[in-house]
Amino acid sequence: MIAGRTAQEYNRRKKRKGAFWEDRYHATAVEGGEHLLRCLVYIDLNMVRAGIVGHPSEWGYSGYNEIQNPKRKQVLINYQKLRELLGFGTYEEVKSAHEKWVESSLANGDTGREEKWSRSIAVGSKDFIDRIKTKMGIMATGRQRSEIGGSYQLREGQTVYGDHFGAQKSNIGPENAYFWS
């Protein structure tokens, strides 16, 4: 809903029509708990990954600052709901775990792009992925569940372009060449 409203407002302001997000954006279903925390950390590291800042706290619009320094006005995050989704008893535990994971990622140089967050339809446990696939019904046809680094993801099947063409069309040989004089 937020993505749609953002696109509509941008198009209205710029007096334009058409797709706003195009191929760069799609929603990903993320299971709560550790999967959601990993996703938050991955997003927090976007500007580090882009080489704009050295730490997510240096980016004024990051979720990192919103999580580590909860606001009282113009709040973007429902802190109670986030705590529940992550499975922590207190919000202080959320802040501590979040900070530790960010610092660990930075210390280990673990800031690279991960396709499970940028190309998956869903990320979580095997049971979570199976439930999402079931809910998708016929739209899940051809979508593949795979395990990567302790979590599962649901993605489009990867097909190499040209695999479905016969061998007769795979190479252009000298017999198909015409030499100009």
C-alpha cells in the first residue's frame, strides 16, 4: 500500500504516468523472528553497500536510527509490533540484538548484496515458504523453494535464455554466411 501511494504521489507531482517501480521493486514476504531481523540489518546496510556512508547511523533516513533511537513524534515504526514480530521480551533487547548484528556484519565485511533479499518472493523457514506457496495457489506455478544459509526462499525458476530453442538454432555456422564482394 505504501509503495502504491508513493508511486501515485510522485507521478501526480511530476505530472507523469506509467510504472514507477518497474523491475527494481517487488514486495518480499519475510517471516518474523531471525529472518525479519536479518532483513532489517540488510536494509540498514544499503547505504554502506552503496559506498555513501561507513555506518548506517550516518544516513539520516535509515531504519537503523529509527530502531536505535525511538521517536516520540512522527513515528514510522510500531515499536511494540516490531518487538513482537522479532520475538523479544523488551524493546531494549530488540535494540541490542539489532545493533550487534549490524556491528557484526560491518566487522566481518558482510555487507554485500544478497539475492535472497532482492530477488525472492518470500524468505523464511521451510514451513513458512510452503504456506506462502500454498496461499499463492496457481501463481506459485514454476516458483522454486531453495535453502540458502539456514533459511529458505521462494523464487522464480532461473532459465537460461535460449535453453528452449533447439540445437539447430544455437549456432550460426559458415554455411549460413554470405560474403559480399
